[in-house]
Amino acid sequence: MSIAQETPVTTTPSTPHAPPPRNGRWAGYSHLLMARMLELKREPEVVFWVFVFPLLLALGLGIAFRNKPADAVRVAIVAGSASQDAQSLLARSPQHDLFKMQTLPAEEAQKGFRLGKFDIVIEPDGNGGFEYRFDPARPESVLAKTEVNDALQFSAGRKDVVATKGVTSSEPGSRYIDFLIPGLLGMNLMNSGMWGIGFALVDMRQRKLLKRFVGTPMRRGDFLLAIMTSRLLLMVIEIGLLLVFGVIFFHMRVLGSVFSIALLGGLGSLTFGGVGLLTASRAQKIESISGLINLVMMPMWIFSGVFFSYERFPAAIHPLIKALPLTALNDALRASILEGTPLLQQWPRLLILALWGGISFVLALKWFRWT
């Protein structure tokens, strides 16, 4: 009985495979950032809302307020024996072009005043004088009372003791459009950060796209930082387009340096990017994030001085208004663009923006959910 001998099998040692090339610490971040930028090709509506809409808004409001004439004073004269005297006196005054007069019965005149159709009601008192009906809570009514009284007194023979002269001024830097464009810049940076980041994250979460990132060796911080940086790159185009538009079409003066304005825009973009991340860190549905974003943005739309100065609000709440990130950004942009104020002199506003953005990003990094 023979025993089969096993022939030893010789194996040639194989050459070990070379380790896969290492792309570096920031490889995931750079790929995510590139993917975010390429997504713009699939969403052309983003280009409209980010770049075109602010230009159209600035154009419309700039045309509306650039050469706005003085508002006409709407005057109701109570019909009577002396109503013609009041109308004649106003017609002879140097400011007669400002008055839009209408003679009506007393009841109809008072009704029109109550409904806001007239700024003031003039009623002869029967003794050669006139009675003014005006509303002290309406600034236009108080101004109308002053202008009507001056016109009547002047036409009746009053002479000014001191000679005065009025000079109108509409130089660049003091017009409404100069106030408006920095506010639009701040508003657009807020909208981009809140909607462009917060809404996009929740949309990815709802479509289960974030789950795919969980299984990858990607850092959570890299993912969130790439999302924020994509908005930072778009910010450069946003600010450049709107400023160039204001300079070309409305002859706006930009006194601050390009570097300081870009730095303010970058800080504002990162600030609202952090707030957008925090808002979207836990939201599960589009309806939820839409409500949260509107809840965060609405107070700043109203109080932060986008379309009009927040100085109109009571002085008691000014500290709270100035603590809002959009207020700090708008004030800093206006100071830099219109006055050329150095950044070092604006450190309180920069600190407010840095605190809002930094704290929001840290909290978002801690609370962020992939699913």
C-alpha cells in the first residue's frame, strides 16, 4: 500500500499592493465644497434669487426714491362763506404748488380726514380766522398744519424778520438709495445664509441624502464647514454685483476699501451661515425649517434697518436692536461704504457678528443630526 506523497506547493511571494494614495486632511472638505458649487447648475433659480433679485429690488426702490418730489399737502376746506378766502390765501402763497385743495361740506371733509384722505381740515371760524383740524399722531398731519399756517399767515401780510433761504441737497451719500444698498447687502447675506444653508440641509435630510454621508469616513465638521464656505464664495459675487450696480446706475460713492467691505461681507456670510446651520440642525421637514427660518428672520427684517432707520423705534429697545446680527452688519456696511470708517473703530459690531456666528456653529456642530 503506497502512501501518496504530497508534493509541496511552492508559492511565489506576491508583491504587496501599494497603499492607496492619501489625499490629505482636507480632501473630504474640498470634495464637498466642489459638489456644493456644482449643484448651482441644477438649481438656476438660486442664481436668480441670490444675484438677480437684489439688483431688481435696488433698481425699483432706487428709481422710486431717487428724485422723489415733495409730497403734496392734502387740504380739505369746509365749504362756507369764507372758504373762498382760505383757498385764495393758499393759492397766493409761495408754496402754493404743495397744496392739493378741495372744498367740501363739513361732514364730508371730516369723514375724509378720518379715513386718511386729507392731512388737514381748514374751517373758517366766522370771525375772519380759521380752525385747523389735524392729528398729532400723524407726522404728515402735523407738518401739514405748520405749512398751511405759514402759507396763510404769509399771504395775509406777515413778514419774516430774518431773511432765510432754502437749499435742497441730494448729493451722493445722503440719498435714500445710498442708505438702501448697504441694507440690501446685509439682507441678502442673511437670506443666503438662512435659506441657502438651513433649507438645503433639511431638504437633504428629508430625502435621506444625509444618511449616505454617515457611512463615510467624513468628519461632521468638514461637512458643515463645506456648506458654509460655499455661501462664502457666493458672497463675493453678491457684494460685487450690488456695489457695482449702485455705482454705475445711481452714482453711489464707496468711501471704504474693497478689503474692509469684503471682510465685513465674509464675516456676515459666516455669521448667518452659522445661524442657518443651527436652525437646521434638528429640523426634520421642509415645513418645520420654513417656519423656523421665518421666525428667526422676521424680527431682523422689521427692526434691523434694512429699508428705514431703526432710530424710529423707541430708544428703550435700541440696545436690543443693536444686539441683532443683521443690525450690526448693516451698521458696519453703511459706516464702511458711506463714511469710510476703519474696521478697528467698528470692533463692537464685529464682535457681535463673531459671537453670533461662532456660538451658532459650535451649537450646530454639537446638536446636528444626520437623520
